[in-house]
Amino acid sequence: MISQFQFFPVDSLSFIMGSLALLLLPLILIYSVKYIRTHHIHYFIPFFILALGIIGVFFSKDFLGFFVFLELVTLSSYFLIIQPWMEDTLAAGFKYLIMNLIGGVLILFSVLILYSQTGSFDFIEISKLLSVGAIGKLPLISIAFLLGCLIKCGAIPFHTWLPDAHPAAPSPISALLSGLVINIGVYGILRFMFTLKIFFPVLVWIGVGSMLFGVILALRQTNIKRLLAYSSISQMGYILLGIGIGGGLGLGGGIFHAINHAVFKMLLFLCAGAVIYVTGERQLKHLGGLMTRMPVTAAFFIIGALSISGIPPFNGFVSKSIISAAVVTGREPMIKIAMILTAAGTFALFFKMFKQIFLGDLSAGKWNVKEAPVIMLFPMFLLASACLGMGVMWRRVLVVFIYPVLGQYGANTVLSVHKIWSLESLLHTLIVIGLGLVIYGVGMRMGWLGSAVPWIFSVDRIYVSIGRLIVMLGNIIRDLQFRSLNFHLLWVFLMLLLFYFLFRFIA
Amino acid sequence: MAEHAPILIIVFPLLAAFLTHLTKYVKLERGAELVAFASMLASLSVLVISAPAVLAGRVISYNIGGWTAPLGISLVLDGFSFFFCIVIVVIGLLLILYSLGVYLYARRYYSLLLIALSALFGIALTRDLFNLYVFFEILAVSSYVLIAYKRRPRTLKASFRYLMITESAWVFFLLAIAMLYGLTGTLNMDGIAQKIPMIYQSSPYSLFIIFSIMLVAFGIKCGMAPLHSWIPEAHSQAPTPVSGLLSGLILKAGIFAMLRVFYLFFVGVGPFSTILLYVGLITLLFGALMALVQDELKKLLAYSSINQIGFILVGIGIGTTLGLKGALFHLLNHAIMKTGLFFCAGIIISQTGFWKIERLRGVYKRMPGVAISFFLLSLAIVGIPFFNGFASKLLVILATLKQMYYIPGIILLLGIVISAAYYFKVLRIFFNPEESREVHDFVPRPVGPFEHFAVYLCVVFCVVIGIFPGIIFPILEPAVKVLLP
């Protein structure tokens, strides 16, 4: 079936990512029509440029096009993040821009070395040369590219732009960032990294770290969107873990989870957006009791939450089981434990979120809250049905979308043999739910969840300090300069002497 | 006509410089402006007429007064000088266009501006070393007066500083010319170039002296890092179009002369390019770090010029065809972008009266067109795809990496990130919703359509060249071919 689509510029990987983007972008657009109430020009012009950039990234057939559209995505999403144009959103946007530019610049660095080695930017040509092993400086190229992609996909410890940018942006844009923009990093890794088996252990451990730390940090958040942002980091960890394990199961699970994550995280962000739209409130403690007022949103939220926690029969369950099966074949008990803990943490996280938003008493001043408008519910409905549909018809999704990609990478497609609906996986689910409830109960009792106690160790602080250090260096250099004209006249003469001796010395 | 092209290009603005004063006696409104504009168009048309021959690789040489090379002064229009002449014409027209809207500038201003432009043409075209020196001095004298045009204490001080620092290097340049004349017996550059290998055999140390003097003299004009100290003051104190002239053309004249002289004289003699590469990297990092901590808008732009000059120097230092192509391309791009940015800064400052970046909150709300132009031009200068800065920076970085200079490549990319940081720092303040409500006694100067038009023209250039970088290559390739045949 996929062979019909060969007129797409590249291959099946571009096809699935690109079609995902083309399917999800209109939904966000529909949602935005109602959600964005002011400054339409400031919103919709960057939005369409962002859409162009995302589609361009997935459908470009060489590395230069990939880079160019990536920068377009970075820049246009900067404008969407700073959307209300307030002091704090401008600050978040600044951090987003600088970190992503560093990522982009690293990618450019590796792409240009690749070009100077091979004389080509083309994906297919380069992958041919890679398989022959005819490219020099490969470690340098691939480390730079991997680092760039990890920054772009918000993996720990390069995640710090993500929890700032997502809450700052309007909700549909947070959904887009989480669903599609950070998938670009994954796409880049898949494009380039797959032939480089040396980096797979690194990817595995970065994935495990992102999973665990993402969910731990998410549990502590009180802002709805910040919480979802950290949970995105955690889910990115699953995807990286799957890719890192490799093989048919790992890669297939990783790609499947990337698609699923795009769907359910978008759904969750749109639900959060609906809540914010009607209440104007982002803090969990100011929300509550919306179940009766917004039943449809609550239902969609439950679907999204169950999907992300990996509860059957939704799509998250399928991809997580595939990744977990890949881990079993890899026989790594530590990773297995980390996966169970993360799943339990995610369940606890969304249990907490659901309880605090939709259950309990309606908070003061929210008496006139109504259900979100239909035009906003419609995209959410489609996403929720996609969660269910992809979970139930997972075999079909695998055959149509994932197998061609696996075939392209030469991985064996043993996924159909694997039984998703086994007793073991159901037991696994029960463990996750039980453990999740325990974590929630203990965490609430001990006050771990939702405490604003600052962490002593923070990666963000390191990056900010590096930035401050650079500015401080500038200040030092500025203060070192002499103001006196006499000195400068002497300096000219000294430079003459310096250059003279330099030439004498070298020549 | 084509064989007289070199002299005509110089003479038109020079003649117009004197004609502007005579417009006093003609009953013609804004005669000086018209004369200025017409002379640049005349030079442009001469360039266009001679373009087919020059771009095909022909060299148009002209001996002043009919005296041939060893004795007389010869002017040569080849691909490289043609490229620089185009830069001068484009920026010159933009500068005059911007100045048209500002009634403050009288005949004297246009006269000086035209003298400066004609001196720039002279620098581009001359093949006589002493003549080069003379043209540089004409350029310097006219720009001293232009910087101090408003005659305020700070501008006079900046102008004096510029005078003292650059002249201290250029008196040595005269010494270098004398030494070369003593060694070779000619002042014609081609003549000297032929005898350089011989001198290198007989007396290499005198050649080192000459070379270091030339490096310092041209370096001080183009803002090479440890010799940049005149730039920030002069750029920030000068009237806006003059800042554009300084950043867009005078710095570039230093680079042009450096390329011309070094590629004629010193290719293959000593490791000159490697030194230039590292000096360029220092310039780049220095400019970037200093721009990061500036609190005045125009000073930030001045340091950003130093940053971009570093990029150009690195491209020259690489010394390959690709590197030179990138460097020259960036020279053109930077001239346009930085002139446009100075125009934006000029409009913003003349409307708000604030020089400090911190006080320019909410500029976007007040002047959306100018703020958006500033934004687009700064994207171009940072090197974001779809703008011209990206194309030229890509060439320079690619050239660096092709020569296996990986650490310099990373520093270049770091320069891009830092430049993004300081431009977006400014934009963060421009886009801030709260306008600064500071009260001070300042009467905003009315800004007419000409200023805005000049800014928008710069933006259009940036975007068009960025999307179709190929349109520059017909004039870029002959230029590089002259340097590296």
C-alpha cells in the first residue's frame, strides 16, 4: 500500500512524519480560530510560517533543506511563544531561541563537515556513503548532529528551554511544540543516526534519564502546562530509549510512540487549553470541580491521560508495550525498572492532575464556567478518537506506517509475532496503576507533589551561569580597555612591533 | 566611453562635490541633493556600460594624462574593483536617499559626502600605491568633518580620536611606501608585485616591516580587533548616514585595500593568511562579546560591525576561492545590512531621543515598520536562512571546514549564536508592551518618507539576495577570479 506513495520526495520515514504533521496542523488551526482572541496577525502569520517549516523539515530531501527549515521552525515558534508579548514570555522565548539556535548551529556544523567530506547534502547519497564507510571525521560529525538533535527534542540534560517555552506559549502552540516540533529532533536522529550503532548505548541512557527525571520533575509542578511540558520530556525519553535499543521492536516502538505522543500530548494540551480558555487559570490549586461544568473536556482528558499512562486499550499502551518487549529482549533489568517507575509516575501525575482540575469543589469565582466552544472540542474529539482507534487497530497502523520504515532501515519486522494483549502485559498494567496510586498517596502525604521547594541542583542554573559568564567576560574586556588616547597611539606602535616580530618568527 | 570608465567614475562625484556649492546661485529647490543623486547615477551608468567587458574578464586601464605606468598614475577597472564600485554605488545611493529626508544636512554635507564617495572610487580603481594613500587621506579628511558635522563636544571628541588613531598608523604607511619605492624604484602596484620575490631573497626583513605596517594601517581602517578603538565612538557619535558610510564603506575600504595589496604583493610570501585567520577570529569574538554588554544602540551596532568584519577577515584568511567568495559576499551583505540597521537606529533615536537600549521599550508599538525592519535586518546579520547573511556566512564556514579548521569553525558558529543573543536582547526590549514613559525635553524630528524608503529598500535587498543568492555571483566570481586566477 505504501508503495503508492513513492512520489513523495524521500521515503516512508518522511511520509509518516510529514503526514502526521499534515493531519495535526489543521486541527491546531481549527482550535486556534476560537482560542486566539486578540492579535490575530501576530499569531497567524508565524503560525503559517511554522507550518511551512515543519512540513519542509519532514519533506526536504537533503541536509541543507533540513537545516534551513529547522531554523524557520525555530524562528517562527519564537514568535508564537512570545505571543502575548509580556515580560516573562519574552524571557522564555529568548531562552528557547538561544538554546535552539545552539542546537541548529551544531547541526549546521556537522552538515557542513559532512558536505566538505562528501560533496553532497543528499540524504540518500550520504546514507549510501555511510554504509560503505567512506566518510572521514565521522565521530565529530555525528556527535555534533546528535547533540543538536537532543537539544531540539528536549532530552535531559538539554531540556531547560522546554518547560519555560511551553507554558509561555498559547495552548495550541504548546500542543504543536510538544507534538511536532520536538519530534523534529527525533526525526533528525532517525535520519542520520541509525547507521551509527556506537551512539545507541548513549541514547538508551539519555532516554532512561529523560524518562525518570522528566516524570519526577513533572510530579512537582503546579502549573498545568509546565507539568505537561515535563511530561513531554519524559515521553521523549521513551522514544529515545526505543531508538537506542534498536532492532525491529525498539525502532518500531520508538517511532510508534513518537506518533502516539504527538496525538495524546496534543489532546492533553488542548484540554488544558480549554480549561485555561474558560477559567483563565493555570495553577492547579485554583482549579477544581470542573467535572460537572466541562464533562466533554473531562472525558477527553481522561482518554489522553490513560493513553499517556499506557493503559489499554489506548495507543500509548501499544507503543509502550512494544518498547518494553524490546527491553526484555535486550535483558536490562535496570531499564525495565525505570520503565515501570516512569509509567507509575506518569499515572500518578495524571491522576493528580485530573483530581485537582476536575474533581473536588468548584473554586470561588468560577460559578459561571461553561463547556468549551464546539469548535475547540472538535479537534479534541478527533484526537481522542485517534487515541482509541490507534490503540485498537494497532496492527493496521504498524503494517501501514511503521513496517515500511523498518524495512527501509533493514530492521527485522517481528512485531506482528509479538503479543500485545498477553496476560503479562495486563499484569504489568495493573502493577503500574497500583504503584502509581501508591506514589500519589505517599507523595501527597509527604508533600512532595506540588511543593515549590527549589532544587539545589538545576541544569538550567548551569546554562544560565554559562550565559552570565559570557556576559561577565564581555564586561571584563570592556573594563580592561584603556580610555586614554595616548595609550592608543602607543598601542598602534606596539602592534607594529608585534606584527613585525610575528612575521620574523614565523617566516 | 568604456576606456575612459575608470576616470569618469571618480570624476563624476568629485565634480558634483564642487557643483553642490554652486547650486546656491541657481533658483532650484534642493539643488545640492539633486546634483549628488545625479552624480551617483552617472557613475552607476558608467559602471553599467563597462559591465559586459569587465565581467567577461577584460581589464580596462586608464593612464592619467597619458603617462604610462612607471611614471604616471594608472587606474584599472577589473572584476575586483568593479565589485567594490558596485558596493560603493549602492550604499552611496542609499545614503543620499536617507539624507534627502533630513533637512538638517546642507550643501556642505553633500559636498563632503561626495568627496568621500569619490575617494572611495579612487581607492577601488587606482593601481598606484602613493595614489592609494592619497585617496585614503582624502577619504579620512572628509569623514573627520562628517563625523563632527553636528559640532557637539562629544562628536568633536570622537572625530579627533578617529583622526589621531588612524593617522598614527597611516604616517607609517607613508614610510612603507617610501621603503618600497627605495627597494623597487616604482610606485605602480603591478611593477612592485613583479619585484617582490626578488626583494624577499635580498632583504626579507624590510619586507616584514612593510608588511606589518600595511597590516596595521589597513587593519586600523577596517576595525581589526586590537586596533578597533576608534570605531565605537566614531560610529555612535556620527550623524546617522555617516555611521552608515563608516560601517558600510570605510571599513570595507580597508578590507578592499588589504585584499588588493596583499594578493598582488604577498601571496605565497610568508604565512600571512594564517595570521589573518586568527586575527579575524579574535576580532569576531571580541566584537561579539563587546556588543553583548553595550547599553547604547549605536555602539552595539558598531561592535556588531567589528564582529562581522571578523567574519570577513576569516574568509580572507582561509585564502581559498570559496573563502574569498564568502568574504566578498559578506562584505557586500554587511554593507547593506549594517547601513539599514544604522538607518533604523537613526529613525528610532530621532523619534524618541533615547540612545540607551533600555529606554527604547515599546518601540514596536510606536513605529512598527521600523521595528520590523530592524528585526528583519538583524535576522539577516545573524545569519538566519532566507536572508543574505546566511548565504555568505555559509560560504565562509564551509570554506573554513573544508580546510579542516574545525576549532575556528566552531568559533564562527559561536559568533552567530552570540550575535543572535545581542540582537534578540534588543528586540526583546523593542517588542516589550510597556512603553517607557520617561519624560525629557526632546522635540522629535519629523521623519519623512525618504528615510523609511531607504530602510525598506535595504530590507528588500537583504531578502531578495537571501532567497536568490545566485544574482550576486555574476559580479562576485570575476572579482574572486582577479584575486585568485
